[in-house]
Amino acid sequence: MKSQNKYRKFQLQQKNIEALEKENSRFKRVYSEYENMSNELWNLENSNGEPVPDDFINAMVLQASYLEDEIEDWLLQFNDKKTEIKH
């Protein structure tokens, strides 16, 4: 049984992500890179193929965490903007 991809952090915010992707091409590019990296990390950690050096995986995890931080900032700003509009 395959474990769930722990890198799929933003699944609950899919609607906001889709809206941001439509209005901001940089966000779309960053999120796409994050998804690709998350999938690749999950595949590397769950494959039975050639072992991958830990420093390579750690570097990918670090890069993914930078992308996560950037995505979180965008989502916070987007949610703040939506809250302001509702008032």
C-alpha cells in the first residue's frame, strides 16, 4: 500500500490556488514547480530502484520548502484580499 504524498500540503486550498493561477503567471509557475518537485520527491522516497543520495533528496526538500513558503505567502495575501472585499 502506497502512503499518501506528504508533500501535497495545499490540497485543501485548491480553489484559491486555481484562482491565483488564473490571475498571476508567476504564482502559476512557482506552484507548478512545487507540484513537480513534490511528485518527484515522493517518487524518489517510495521507489524500489537505485538509491538516491541523501544530500540530493535533502536539497530537493529544502527547495520545496522555499517554494511552500512562497506559496503560503501568496495564499495568505489572497485570503486577506478576499476578506477585505467582503467587508
